Amino acid sequence: MPDIKTEATTPWDWGQERVTVGRHFLRDLESLWSEVLKLAAVVEDALNQSLRALCDGRVELADEIRRRQPSMERWEVQIERECVRVLALHQPVASDLRRVAAILRINSDLERLSALARHIAKRVKKLASDPEAFPIPQPLENLGMEALAQVHESLDSLTEADVPRARAVMAAEKRLDGQYRSVLTLLKRRIVEDPRRIDTGLRLINTARNIERIADHAAKIAEAVVYLKEGEILRHRPPADRAAGRPGL
């Protein structure tokens, strides 16, 4: 299991700058936070396993991820329901409302990350029908490892309330986009060179696209860290401005 802290006593001090007063709200907020961090650890583990299955051609790992998916989906839905309950029951405002909204956003990104892990696992199963599919091209493996590293950094920045670390994740997004384009060029060239293996080539292209989306969601979680700490919405801002913390229009 990845090394992600899940204790309620994190660098996020929910008692500071409070607007909504009430120990029941604080208790519910800490419970939500703990659940999100636990889910984040499970999702990161699923991503780890799906990429290991892809890189090593291990179909049994892919099967395990698909078996775990329903329980993760139920967990995500339960967190969302609890967020709605907290909003209805406590009616938080200002910074407290921002915290619950951020948890909802992060939960949504975790849901997409777990779905991407499942999609990659499904591709591994289909790739296994081609005896020449493994090992996968090294640039594709490198792309997967880079995306996984960005997920780990974004979740660490979330756990540690580390805005500079979150901005570093956003800054890395452009570099990974360049890697992704290079991988696509390589895979398309291989299809042209050997049209008989077009199905395998298209599956690898689809997998590369899923990996690129993993990095996108890592960046969105990093944006949520900045939103939580500074109240700044970075969505739809140029990557360079988001990473540098330059104000928007």
C-alpha cells in the first residue's frame, strides 16, 4: 500500500480561520478528510497495480483491479453522500464551505483515477491475446511511471498541505504532455510499419491516452490543494500561470 498518511491530525488545521462554529461540523469534516485520504491510498495502489500489469504483462493483476472496482465505486459514492449531508446539515459558509467543496472535487478526481486504472487493466487483458504485445515500448512505460509519480506527488501535497509541491505537479503537466505526443508518434509509426498488428497498436494508443488523463487528474488534485489553502480557482488558466501562482484576469 502506498505511504499516504490517513490520520485526522494532518497539516490541515480545520480549527484555523473558522467561520462555521460547532464541534459536530468539525468532527464531520475530519471524518470526511480521513475517508478521502484512505480512498486516495487505495486508488494510488490500484494505479500502481494497473501499470505494473501493463509493463510486466501480468493479467492476474489486471483481474484483481477489476474485482476491486465495485467496492471503490461504493466508497466514492458514500463520500459524496456524506458531503451533501454535511452541506445540508451544517450549511457551512466561507472557508468551511470551500473545504467541503474541495473534498467533493478531490473525490471526483479519485473516482476518475480509479476508472482509468480499470480501463488500463481491461487493455492488458486484450493485449494478452497478442504474444508480441509485451514488453510494451519503453517510452510508453516511461510515460506511465511519470504519470504515477505525479499522482504520488499530488497526493503527498494534499496530505501535507504543501502548495509549492502542488504547483510543481502542475508545472510538470506540460512536460508529460510532450512525452505523450512522442509516444503517440512512435505507436502510429509502428502501425504503419506492421499493419497486421493494428489492433495491438490501437490498444496501446488508447492506453497512452488513459495514462495522459491520469496526469491530468493529478494536476487537478494539485489545483484543489491551492484552492484549499489560498482560495484561488486555477481551472482554465494557462499551465505556466497556474504553476507560478500568477493572478488570473
